[in-house]
Amino acid sequence: MSALKYPIGVQTFSKIIEEGYVYVDKTSYIKSLINQGQYIFLSRPRRFGKSLLLSTLEAYFEGRRELFKGLAADSMDLDWTPSPVLHFDLNAENFSDPEGLNKLLNRLLGEYEEKYSLAKVTDTIAGRFSQLIRKVAESTGRKVVILVDEYDKPLLDIEENKELFENNQRILKSFFGNLKSMDRYIRFAFITGVARFSKVSIFSDLNNLDDISMDNEYADICGWSESELLDYFRTGIEALADEREEDFDECLTELRRFYDGYLFAPKGNRLYNPFSVLKALKKKEIDPYWFDSGTPTFLTRRVRARGTFPPDINGKKCSKKDLTSVGLNDRDPFPLMFQTGYLTIGGYDKSSQLYELRFPNREVEIGFYEYLLTLSTVE
């Protein structure tokens, strides 16, 4: 049997399908997402598959049915009529530059204006976005699909810089404020991020935005259940077990201990971190790949500033309202730890409607302890 091709760092659906990478089929969610509403928001930790999900939706809305052959969506009753797609990826920019967000949005808008032969009639980002949506819908005769990836990256990257944070927050509020007024030209909008920041227009102004982040129906939309892991990666696990000189079940137990345990809704499945699993199978070595790929300093500073120590973290109880919104001046680190993937749901009490939080797995728990210790020795 030929070796599996692991899509490490590959987030484009068409490339994964056309070049034969392993694709864990999540296309069964497309129909329910379309029926869910016109505007949808999903929060998931970094490197958890949000970008690939958006790329998959982009391919569907562009009518590229040939890419879905053999996948769940191909056998579903779906409308494959192409729509114009405006895809804004806010992940690739240095936001420590005060003009970073403006530069990125100007560049992205410019690329679409060129694609659709539109003249720039205003210098404001908000005005150009409005014109783009309206003109594209009018010129194509089809409502527009808007996909926004990592909307909060311009905020998370500079969270400790209050002045720049508030500046970027104003820019995003102005940018997203167009969606409500352009409603008649929009077929569907899907926005992803790590954190749901309060006082950003998509949450304060767009009152019909449906946040599905903690919905049971979409609990497994990103990340992999153990059944998916076994269905798609059994040969990779067998190779890893051989390298570790273990039997299959012993190797699976260690993968579970290190990378499993994420739960985003009470009735969802425990999920594996896709990035860490792919790295472990590719390198044939179990290590803390996700944690080592970057830990936000502001998060650990929030933990230490509040006087919270690692033994106090497991078992913390929060309401759903607490877990789904964070602000610049919030002292409580636990909602942000949940949204960024450093804590997950450990239990749910129906009577009090409180969620109990815990570290999802060994990778995160040990890594977080060690990072706090490192930070304390540096300061």
C-alpha cells in the first residue's frame, strides 16, 4: 500500500483533492450550514481546520462539483449553481505594524476590484467593500458569498497594545458594518476566528449572525473523532506503532492521551487535534507539536495577572455567555483559554447551566505548565 499523503500546512480543498492528500470528509455539513441561516460565525482554536472548511465551502459555492466526487456532499440534494465568492483571509499580515490591517484590506479589496473591473470610487475601506458587494451582485446577476477567515487575527496579535487593538477594532467594526446594509445582495456569509471579541460590529450590529461555536449539531465540524482517525489513518497509526515498537492499541492509547480530548458542545464527540496528529504520523514521533507551534504571551500573562495557578485551572466553571465573548479589559482568562483551545469542556451541569473546564490532553497541560515556568524565569 502506498504511503498516505498528509496535508500538513495545506489548507486549500482543491489542492488536497487534486493532489491526493488525505481528506477527512466534512462535506456533509454543507447542507445544514446553508439551511442554518444567512450569516454564520464559528470559533475554533488555531490549526484546527477552519481555513480548510472555508476553502471547502468556497469550492462548493463556485459550483466545482467535480472536486466532491465520492464525498458526502456529492450525493446530497444541493444547489450547485455557482455564486461569486469574496474570500477574505486575515491571517497573513504583520499586525504589529499600525497600518497592517489597512494595508491588508486595501490589497484584498483591490484584487477583487481588478477581477471584476471595478473603479475605486472612494478611499474608505467600508465604502469600497459596500460597492464591491453591490457591483459584483449586479454584474453577475447572482447574490454574493462572503467568507472571512481568522477575522480576529488583527486583534489577537496585538491584544496587549491597547491603542492599536482599539484602532483595529474600529476598522473591523466599520468593515463588517456593511454586511447588514448589503443584505439583499448577499447569499451567504461565513466568518471564522479563534475568539469572539465583544464590541466588534459582526456581533454588536449584525443581530441575525448565528454563532454555532457551541451548538451540538456542529460540535464535530472541525477536528477529528476517534472513528474518523481510525477510518482515514489506520495505516499511518500502524506505521507509527512499528516505529515505536508498540502494538496498535498501545500506540492509539498514547495518541489519545496526547492529542484527543477537545469537546466544543455537551453532546459532541471528543476530538483529536488535526495538526498534531498529522505531524506525529508524518514524523513517526509523538511530541507537543500544536503547543510548540506558538503560544500567545498575552494569554499566559492574563493567567498570571489574575493570580491563577495551574492547579486551579482544571475544574473551573463558566456559563455559556462567559465562554462565548471576550473583551480587551477582561481579567478572567478562562473564556479566552477555552476559545483558544487551552481548555475544553470537561462536563456540563444542566441544573446550573454551567460548563466545567479542563485541559484537553497531555500535550496542552504539560506544555502550558512549562510555558508558565519559562515566562516567570524570563521576567
